[in-house]
Amino acid sequence: MLFVKRLITSIVLFVVLLVTFFIGTLAIMGGVAGARAAKKANATDFQTGYEAGQVAGQELGRKYGRVILLGSFGAAAVASLGLSFGGVLPWCRRKPTEAPPLPPG
């Protein structure tokens, strides 16, 4: 029963962590690429900076999207298995066994 709990927990954690890692990494990298592109384009107002950043973010997603997805798969798999089978979560821990009774005397 404990193995089934850990397996179900690892599957649910894998999906949640995959989405979190993938979207988070794309957002951070896209923001950095967009800021660099806006700076390089010498954007003087919001609209021109936004357009330059949007194009740079889309190019980054097309170019590195698959690599980021594979990295997110690997990181989510390792993290979910480690959290589930490592006993970090309370419902994935083994119940402590009782110590044998002490001999009289």
C-alpha cells in the first residue's frame, strides 16, 4: 500500500512540477531575452520595447523550447521521485515499528 501511495504521489508531483518548471523557465528566459532585445533596440517608449521583447521571446521559445522541455522533464522526474520515495512527505513515510519489550529484571 505504501508503494502505491508513493507512486501516485510521484505521478501527481511530476505533472505539477513539469508544468511549473517549464513555464517558469520559459518566462524567466523570455523576460531576460526581451529585456536585452529592448535595450539593444534603444526603445524609447513602451510600445517599441514591447514589440522588440515579444519578438525576442518568441524566437527564444522556438529555438530553445524543446531543450527546456526535456530539461523540465528530467528535473521534474528526479524531484518527484526524490520527494515521494525519500519520505519527505508525511503520507509517504514508513510507520515506525515498535521496539521489542525489555526483558524483566
